[in-house]
Amino acid sequence: MNRLLTSVLCGLVGITTVAVADPTRPKLVVGIMVDQLRTDYIDFLSTRFGKEGFNLLKNRGLYLKDVDYNVKDLDVVSSTAIVYTGNYAPSSGIPSEKVYDPASKYPLPVLHEPGTLGNFTNETYSPAALRLSTLSDELAVDGVGLGAIYSLSPDPMQAIIMAGHGGSGAFWISDENGKWATTTFYKEIPATISQRNYLKPLSERLDTMVWTPSRPLDSYDGVPAQKKYFPFRHAFPKKSVDRFTNYKESALVNTEVTDVAIDYLTHLQLGQRGDVIDMLNIGYTVAPYKHSADGDLRLEMQDSYMRLDAQLGRLLKAINESVGLDNTFIFLVSTGYFDDSAEDEARYRIPTGNFSMKRAVSLLNSFLSAKHGNDQYVDGSFRNMIYLDHKTLERHSLDLADVRRDARDFLVQMSGVADVKSLTDIVGETTPELRRISRGLDPKSAGDLRLEFAPGWTVNDDVRLPVLTWQVREGNPATPAFMMGAGIPVKVETREVNATSLAPTICSVMRIRSPNGAFDKPLMW
């Protein structure tokens, strides 16, 4: 009897610990990832911004001007995983948006999960491939599952990573129908989402939307005169099969995301539900819009930033009115890469060329067949990676490291190839460059060979349809992060900050434990 009474009392103590308010912790956490946000554009356009967006974050919080991911080949999915787990692809299992599937010999979304159904979509995703806990997971554990943790993003896998395994729900805009969609992995579908899909479907609004400059043309600096005489105009007509994906890549999508985020704050009363910490994660974009007819994206870029600033202002105002900015911890982080590659006009005579991955794979297989006997030595390829058929190598009693080295020496001689690294070399991490490459690869899904192409060249991944084409351009602009909330200093930090330090820093502000794979220390003010 005494032992039973002791157990009950201990349980009541635990419950009391959760229920008692901690004034040093926020009531609401808002995490924002902005695809391809650049520090130089924020500083360049600061006088064009309003008082309630970026400038409010700078004036009331910490502005980190140089967040370095220290990784090659980032994309929106892999960078979000780094921020939310505090670790790299070899540990998190998230090297990129898509990974090569040996069974189908086709690239599949990294979070593809056939056994999980979609709601408002046929897409099938879950966080099962994410091997580490996230910021959201740790907050869910801290609140013993009582906190509401949601995420919103145009991109499905970014939304899922931000919600984590323990989140309440993750929602994205479907490429198929433009509806706000989710996966049955999460059990909650707020009424505000269902109502929006049925009463205000994007499919019925999109053909009336047109993206044109939001300001007078003299508000845009550093733009050629002809761009101001003939400003951009991007529409999303019903006849376009890509209208939803094009819309999701445009600056207009940030308004839709903000609308839904404000609905969440209002109708779900996030941050106002007792003493637990709620969390709302949001994905925005200022990525270069690749559908401009002339390839000059400067006017669209500036307009994207000014439009995003306005949406941040709306969001922060809504947070202040519902929860209060003093009760909220906000962090905003760039995805840490920038892709404005576009083919230069021939009249500029910049050295270039076309590289065919299909031809490279064929020539490599012919070379290996001539050296080791006729057979199929190459299993497949995707983007800049080539996968050898390990069963064929075993059948010929060939050493994998030796074949990788021979293939590397053959491929590096091809026109347009700047360098080739074998997985053996990459995993060894003998140089800083190899370390940056290895952090962006999951050895379980990586190719045997990784090609680096010469800047200026056009690469065609034409092994399968549709052909994936891109122009090679090196670039590493400084990328920013912001934090605002109780205990955060008002400061501009110019020193380089590792992206892996953000997760433990964010957790220290919330006063919860770091994700289970986070290895870096929190930032010291």
C-alpha cells in the first residue's frame, strides 16, 4: 500500500511539473526556413523594407550574417534537415530531395513511403527515412505530447522534416491539384485546412493571379533600363500543366503560406492553450524564378524580397495580436545555397559545352567491358552520380575500390568534367573539400562516383525522361539567420556561424534538450 501511494504521489509531482508555467520559456515558437535567402540582398534592400518584417527582426533580435552549412550540393530538403537535426546527411539520412532507387533504377523522393497514404493528394510521404530526432520532436517530448506542433510549406518534404516524427501535422501545396495536402502519418487535419481546400481552392483562384512588380519601377535598383521598360509578367493559366509547380516557385506563394499560418494562429489558438509550448514551422521562398523568358532574374529577385518582407510583417503582426511577441521565440534561417544558373547567350562567347550523362555512362560501361570482359558494369546514374553494379563486380571477382579508381581515371578525361571523386575517396575525408562533399552524402544511398562539372557547361541528365538539364555555376554568397525572443541579444553578428550550431542554440532558448544527433555547442552571446 505504501509503495502504491508513493507511486501515485510521484506521478502527481510529474504532472505538476508539466502544468506549472515557466515564465522563462516562450509560449509559442515560430520556425521559418527561407529557400535561398541571401545576406547581401537583405542589406541591399533594407531601406526598401517596411518596419515590421526583416527590419523588426534585426532591430529586436540577433542577426547572423554568415551561416555556413559546410556542405556541397545543398537543396531545400537537405538544408532543412541540417537545421532541424543539427547534423549532416550521413547521420540524418537526408542527403537531397531525391535519391537513386536501385530496384527501379529511378530517383525517388527521399521521404517516399508507399505504405503511407496522402490526404488531398496521391503523394505518399512520411518521416521514416529521417533517422534523427528534430527540434519539433524534442519539443513534443518535452511537452509530453500536449503541445501543438504544425508545419506549412510549399514543399512536402520540407514540411515533414520541420514537423518531425512527433509533430501534430505537416501540410504542403500539392503539385497535382493545388490543395493543401498532408500524409496519414500525421493524424490531425485542422478544420481551417479542410475549409480552405473546399471553400477557397487554389485551383479556382490561380488563373486570376498574375505576378508583376509590386512597387513602382523606380523602387528597383541595379536593374538594366530595358527591364524597367518591359517589366516581368508571370501568369498561371489553367492550360499549363505545370501551373501549380510554377506558382510554388514564385513569390506569390508566400502570401498563400502566410494566409494559412495566420489562420492557424487564429483558429488553433497556438501559444494560448495553457502552459505548454506550441510550435508553428513555416517554409518560404525567394529562390530565383527560372521561368523568366530572358534569364535575367534581377527584377524578380528584388520583388520577391520586398514581397516576403511584407508577408513577414503580416505574420509578426498576427503573432503580436494573438500571443504577443514578448511571449514568442522566432527563428528564421536561410537554406544556405543559391542557384541562379542560366545559360548565357552565345553572343557573349563565354566558354561552354554540353555534357550528356547517358553518353558518359555508355562510354564508361564500354571501357570497363573492354578491360574486364563484356558485361553491364554500370547499374545507373542520377544527376552527378554514377552507380556501379556490385553484383557484376562480384561475379567477375573484381575489387570494388580498384574499379572505382579505374572508372574515376576514365571519367575525369571527358570534356566538361572538372573532377571525379570515388565514394572510397569521399568517405576517407582526407581533405576539407572531401569533408564538405561527405557531409552532403548518405553512404547508404550515394553513388560510387561523383562528377564535378566545369563551370559554364550545360549538363543533361538524359538517362531517363524527363531530361534534367542545368547550367554549372559556382557561387557561395553569405546566408543569414535571425533569432528574436526573450533572452536573445539585439546584435549583428558578422563572424561565420556553423549551421549545425543552430539546433542546440534554439533548444537552449526553449530550455529543452537538443536533437539526439546534434553535436555542436550552442552559440554564446
